[in-house]
Amino acid sequence: MSVDGLPEKFDVIVHPAPELRGELRAQPSKNYTTRYLLAAALAVGESRVVGVATSEDAGAMLRCLGDWGAGVELVGGDAVIRGFGASPRAGVTLNPGNAGAVARFLMGVAALTTGTEFVTDYPDSLGKRPQGDLLEALSRLGARVQSRDGMFPVSISGPIRGGVVEVSAERSSQYASALMFLGPLLPDGLELRLTGEIKSHAPLRQTLDTLAAFGVRASASEDLSRISIPGGQAFRAGRVLVPGDYPGSAAILAAAVTRPGEVRLSNLREQDLQGEREAVAVLREMGADIVRDGDVLTVRGGRPLHGVVRDGDGFTDAVQALTGAASLAGGTTTWENVYTLRLKECDRISDTRRELERLGLSVSETQDSLTVTGTPSLAGGVTADGHGDHRMIMLLTILGLSAAAPIRITAAHHIRKSYPLFFRHLEELGARFEYPEATRA
Ligand SMILES: O=C(O)C1=C[C@@H](OP(=O)(O)O)[C@@H](O)[C@H](O)C1
Ligand SMILES: C=C(OP(=O)(O)O)C(=O)O
């Protein structure tokens, strides 16, 4: 039984919510869960990752680390990891499911082994996402690499010594993060040169933060184009606490600002490297009433909102949620510099335009931007395609709560990739859902 108690595969019917009211604790951060679990496995000895996420991506990381030889035990809400240090088991086939960051981080570390295979049971999602930039960097460092045109399935064989290497950061920051986990364990370390226009700076800083939390030395230029990681280091086992998750909470906040009522969301620390923290400022700029008291945000919903023009790259995983608010706001919103959204679980620019148009909204796109003109009176009464993408499902749910008639979202169980309790949390606030059998995989 999954943590949400819902069927294995389901569509969701989202009923209009007259108001949202109540208190929630933000779920554990996706990005810190994946990082802390990996760093714990790269340490020798026992680490405790306190309050890990229960999502599919967290499960994928735990499963792969276990397959590589780490001891993995879930104790209450914590993960106790006995690490394999610099010696993950060779000759293993890993399946990271649909988890992009997990897949990329593990592919970097695979250069420590004399051979690791990567497969996915999500050929239409992770299987279509590009891995070439990372594979090229590993290959230039001397690893033997095979792939299907830079995509899954992939095989990587080391060992390698390290040194100076360029890696493109134009399509994803995850390639550079992957090398940052590998670098300290190589004899010669890594001098990373990030090429192209660097995207997603925030997750790179979260990786640096994680290395520091595990006693690993690394230094970076201010613009992150040069990252220097001395070799021959060890990750130091210890105890780390996973902070609250801003990307998933952005969806709760967007739902709360667009309905009448009052919602308190705790466990969201103010000083945090998650870029999606900016969702709070963006919603305020749109006219939302959100007040912070320490780690608690209080939203008084139902205020009229207006559109904004923003560079979305700094809060990439909150763009879908904020598009939910923008779709219900007066005027037009544009997210600029969001090309990388095309390379996520679905094409979050074109697929979003299609779904919003199906709901009667006026939307346009360029190669690297998305523009939506909002409406305070959404008709609903349609079936929308969740595109197997948790963040698309969050966006459509936000709209369903405000539409005049219910919206059905296909294959809504994919919410579990990052936020298994999303519907349950909204139910606690008064929302109403039905969970009929899924009409697609
Ligand atoms: O490093 C990470 O944990 C992540 C980096 C981001 O990806 P990109 O760097 O591809 O934008 C983000 O979208 C993803 O959900 C998690
Ligand atoms: C894009 C995402 O995840 P990943 O790249 O880790 O699959 C996300 O969480 O929205």
C-alpha cells in the first residue's frame, strides 16, 4: 500500500472548492532528500537522514543505492544509510524510475565502478531526456560510455583519475552536480568548467551545500562557471535534517491564493537555497496576501491577482504551480528563460499550452518562454492530460479547484514522483477529489 492509501493507478476528478482552510506541514524537500541520501552512501559508516521524502524519486534513490551495496533502513521517517564510500558494487543494473536528478547523479558516480548499466521503466519520459552532456564529460575524463544517442539505456565504466573537464550547463544543472558528487572521490579531483549559459544555479548551490554538510571541500567562482573539487577526499558520515520542500509547497500556496479561506504552511525556512522559495515573492507580486512568521507562511486567499513578467529559470520547479495562479489572474503572465522546461518529465512549455488551451485559456509560447492570459471564470468540465508529469498534475489541480465544473486529470498517480500526499493535503484543507481507475498508464 502506498503512503497515500490511493489505488495503484488513478485519474483524479477535481471538484471546485468553495474555500481552502487549515494548516499543513510542508513535505520533505525532494532535492535535499536525493542529495543527502547519495552523500550518505558515498560516506563510509552510518549516516542518518532525518525526515526523508516518501516520494517515488526518494524510493528510486534508496533502491539504486541498495543495489550498489549500501545498507538502507527506514526507521520512522528517517533513512539510516551504511555507505559504500568510493566503492559502489560493479556490474549492477540500476533503474532510477522516472527520476532525472537521481539518474544523473548516479551516472556521475558510476565512473567509480568498472561497469554500471542504467535502464528505466519510463521510456517515454526519462528515456527521452538528454544525457549526452554528462556522458561526453565522463568520456573525456576517460570513462567508457555507451548510450542510445545520448539517452537511456546507458552504460558507464571507470575507473578514472579526474582532472580538468568542461561540462555543458545549458540544458540542465544536474550534469555538473553529478560530477560534483564524483570529484572528491577521484584521485585527482575535478576542475569543472561549466560551459554555455548556466541554467538552474540554485540546485548547484544545493549540491555545494550538501558536500559541505558531509565534510567535503569544494570551491566555486561566484558565477559558478568554475568549480574546483580536490581529489582523494572522503564524505564524512553523520546526521542531516531534510528541510521542507519549496517546489511542492509552491503548488499548495498557488492553490491557497486562488481560493477564499486561510491556509498556514509550516516547515518552510526563510534562509534556504531552494530557488523555488521565490514563488512566495512572485505570488506576492501578483497581489497575493502571504505573511511569514519564522518557518510558517500564512495565506489569506481569494484576493484578485494580476499577471507578471518574470525570468523563471531561478524557480524552475515552481513554474507550473505559478502558471496555475497566473491562469486565474487578471492580465497576462510571461515566464522568460524557461527553455529547460521542455526537457523535464514532459515538454512543460508546449504540453502546458495545449492543456491550458483545452481549458479555454489564451496561451502562447516561444522556444524559451510561455505566456498565459488569465481568467477569473474558468468553465472546467473537461478531461485534461496529466502528461505523466507530477508538476502538470499540480497545475491542473489548482485550476480544477477554481473551475465552475469538475476537471478530470488522467494518470494522476504520477503525482507520487515528488508529492505523494498532494491530494491528501488538499483534502485536509477542504478540497474534494474522486479517484476513478486510470484511463492511461
Ligand atoms: O538538481 C536537482 O535536484 C534538480 C535540478 C533541476 O533540474 P535542471 O537542472 O535540469 O533544471 C530541477 O528541475 C530538478 O527537479 C531537480
Ligand atoms: C524536473 C523534475 O525532476 P527531475 O529532473 O529530477 O526528474 C521536477 O521535480 O520537476
